[in-house]
Amino acid sequence: NEQTKSEVIDSEVTELAHHFKLDERITKDLDHQLKRRRSTFEGDMKALWEILEGARNPAGLLRVKLREMEDGVFRGTATPDRDVEEL
């Protein structure tokens, strides 16, 4: 039963995937990474929406962000670029 529970993709992840037309594989990878980061889930989701919103290739950019999560260097909401763009 525990296995099926982990295979169910979080509804927020599904929503993001539909919005950016992500394929099933990357959606599962994202869900897997976020489940390993439960404590920062909300901030991570918020950051991903912001990051992917301006992307020409959301899936490609998300792949980079997933690698950052794996390496432990993803900085969720800390996106200094956003501040620079507004100046």
C-alpha cells in the first residue's frame, strides 16, 4: 500500500504539469523530488511556477531545476534574477 501511495502524483504537481504541458516522465521525476523535500514543498512549488512562467522551454528548464534539487543546490524562492529584471 505504501508503494501505491508514493506513485500517486500530488495534485499541485499535476496542475503545474498540465499548465506547462509536461510529459508523464518529467512529472513523475518532479513529484519524486518534491516528496523528498516535503519541508520546502510549498516554497518549491511557488518558485517553480515563477521560474517556468517565463521559460520558452519549461520542460528543459525544469530538467535543470530537478538536477539542482538532486544536487541539493535548488534555492526555491531565492531568485535574485527576478529583482534585477524589475529595475
